[in-house]
Amino acid sequence: MLPRLNSNFNAQNFLEKHWSKSPAFLPKLISIEDPISPEELAGLACEEFIESRLVTNYDQRSLTHGPFSEEQFTSLPDNNWTLLVQSVDLYMDEIKALKSLFQFLPNWLLDDVMVSYAVPGGGVGPHFDHYDVFLIQGEGSRRWRVGEKCDSNTAVHTSSGLNLLQETKLAEEFLLEKGDVLYVPPHYAHWGEAI
């Protein structure tokens, strides 16, 4: 079944109140059946032509770029890691259908659909992006925290290979369940942790 946007969602109200202005928690915005399994996502991350990353958080965060081998996935522990795969919408029509739900935005603003899979405790860490982000929750749940708006003077450390914020002040916290969406405007600190 293809994903559907909640019929009660008021796109005009969202654009006027939140777009590029403030974060917004949009509960049950999307009716979704997970269009990709963890095994299929891991399979994509094994392909040389697909950009993928594995972030582990054991003693400290560490970033590894794909492609990965099946053995690397089977040797991972039960917690504290996340897999991120870019541009999944180019390879799966079910994922591409997610982009069509956001036709209330100009097409040139829509980049790609990155899909992540995380085990309990998995997450990238506190960071900010230079673009608008819609965080769509599939199976499972994830706690997202949103902080202050950042700028070019915001201190980051890169020793892990990630641009993580040195300090973060929590402004809001949200628990996303299946179908929930968190919108984060550019430059707002945010970080998630799989439950």
C-alpha cells in the first residue's frame, strides 16, 4: 500500500506558520506500511554505487562509509548503531512515493529520501543541517530532541567524522511513533535516539 497524507493536514497553515521558521511535530501525518525491510536497506548499503554510512556509538561515536559486506552487518551488536542510506527513492518506487506526498512544496526544494535503520540507542548525535528536513517515523519509535538555531559560529567537533555540536541546549523533545513526522527547519539542532 502506498503512503498517504493525513486528510486533516493543512498545508497552507504549515507553510505560513512553520516552513523555514520553526520546528513542527506532525503526529500521524502519514499512513505508512514500511516499504523497505532492514534486510533490503542493508542490501542497498552493500552496493558500491549507493552512498551509505554506519554510525556506531559504543564508547564514542564513529562513522564508517559503505559499501558494506553482509558479514559487517551480522557482526553488529544489538544496540548503539544506525545505518543511513542516501537516495533510496531512486531505487524503490515505494520510497519515491513518499516524495509525492510533499507536492505542496516546490519540486526544486525536494532532494532525496534518506532511509535510516537504528537499533536501541542508535543515532547520529546532535547536529544541524543546512536544509529543511522531514523526519518520518516508520516501524519502531525514536526520541527526537530539538535545540536552538545554529549559525556559522556554532562550535562543532569533527573527530568522529561527523559534524557534531559541542554544546546543545534542549528546547523540545518528541517521541515519534509510526506515521509521525517531525519537521526541522535549516540550522536547528536536532538529534534522535532509537527506542
